[in-house]
Amino acid sequence: MADLRVDLAGVELNNPVVLNSGCVGFGREYGEYFDLNRIGAICVKGLTLKPRAGNKPPRVAETPCGMLNSVGLQNPGVDAFLRDDLPWLKQFGCKVIANISGNHEDEYAEMAWKCSTGGVDMLEVNISCPNVKQGGIAFGTQPQAAAEVTRAVVNHSVVPVMVKLSPNVADIAEMARAVDEAGAHAISLINTLLGMRIDTTTRRPVLHNNVGGLSGRAMLPVAVRCVWQVANATPLPLLGMGGVSCLDDALQLLMAGATAVGIGTALFADPLAAIKLVDALEAYCDAHGVTPSALSGTVQPW
């Protein structure tokens, strides 16, 4: 049997398959379909300091080769997660990654301390939220702002910190270097692409929020490109995601430079997609006498 274990910034995963934030809630629903012990890690639904109701519906729409969402970080708040959901998750062998979002550095810092001392294995910092101190500009589009948030989280965390990068930027490598220099231990990428659909009968956007995040298979080539660019810009371990639904997708991200691979939207069509990916990856590694770690960064550019 192939050794599928990978080291993600000092956190050992039993395999490189991670369930993406926002796609599996806090794991309970998918725990009814498969054994969560078989997953490398689960990145829980995005958390905020206080409970959030999210955006008005409709807030999810199907697209060719993917979906749009503008859920708006609906969640019960970090305290409720630590009290009600984390103890249940900790019974499994998969690692628990808390995805945190905030409106300013102080909120990120407080959440980092609560989650990291509360028992999670790693933090994923969502820097694609409005920065109210800078006129609503997302932290994730400005290197200096991204670095400031990263530094605040790192200074208040006792577990490794992974920063999630947005593809909606001019130079994702520049963003990666900024969070690296600010002390990040790992990078996850990519977050959703900004998209929009219009109902041609009503002439209104399909989503009440007008725009939303595009995820699904259409994102894969963008994700592979971003992972490759960031892998060449920083030595930090990478969690690659965006459009993964099968073995070949995951192998592309690994070969581009990822240490581990996230899967999310594919689970809406096939709840067993993650387990099928683990099985396929194990069979591939057995057949070729390799490990996921040995595959990472092996692409040979022309």
C-alpha cells in the first residue's frame, strides 16, 4: 500500500485530500455518506466572530461546468463552532482546519486565538472579505493589506497559519510573497472567481447579490496556473484547489506544486467524490511506485 501521508506546514495528513471550506458544513452531513477518518483534513465552513445570517436568497445558481454562490458566510459564529461542532469532529483521524474571516485585523486576531487554543489543527485565513478600514476593498487584493492580516493572525495563533488567496488579482505571485514575508506557514489557493449570471426572461441577475463566487470544473485550468506560479514564487507548502473532481485533476495540481489537494463543489454532484479520489490516488501511487510528496512540483515546463 502506498504511503499517502503528506506534511502540510508541520501538520501531518494521512493523505493529501482535503474537504474544502464552504462545501461540507462542519462535516456532519457528509459523515453520513463516508468515514471521515479516510480524509486527510476537513476545512470547516467559514467562521466569523459573531453569528451571520448570510445573504438574501437566491444565493446559489448552477452554471455550465460549475456553480455560483453568494451565501455570504452564513455561520453560527466561532464560539458555537468550538462548543458544538469541534468536539464531534475531533473524534476522527482527519485534521480539522478552521477557516476564519473578519472585517478588520482585530477580529482576525481574536478568532485566531480562540480557534488555535480551542483545539483545531490549523487555520485557513480567508482574506477575500471586505476591509471596512479601507473603504470595502478586500484584504486579498492588496499585498500590504494581506500581509497585515497575516501578521495579526500569526501573532495570535499557536497552530500553523495558512492564507487563502483570491484569483481576482493582477499578480497572485506578488500576493503569495507578501503573506510569506508576513509569516504565513502555508498557502491555499484558489478561492472562487467572481462571476455573474443573468435571467434573460426577467433581465435580473440570477443571484440576489448580483455577483457570486464561481466554483467547479471550469476553474481547474486557472487553479493549476495559479498553483504553478505561486510554487515558483515561494517555498511555502500549498493546498491546491479549484475544479477538482477526479484523479487527473488532483495530479495536475500536485505536479504544479501543491502539497495537498482540496475538493469541494464536486461533492454536490457526488457525495462520495472525495473517497473515490483517495482510492484512485492510492491505486495510482501503488501502480507507479510513487508518493504524493514525490509528485509535488514535478511538472516540466517547455
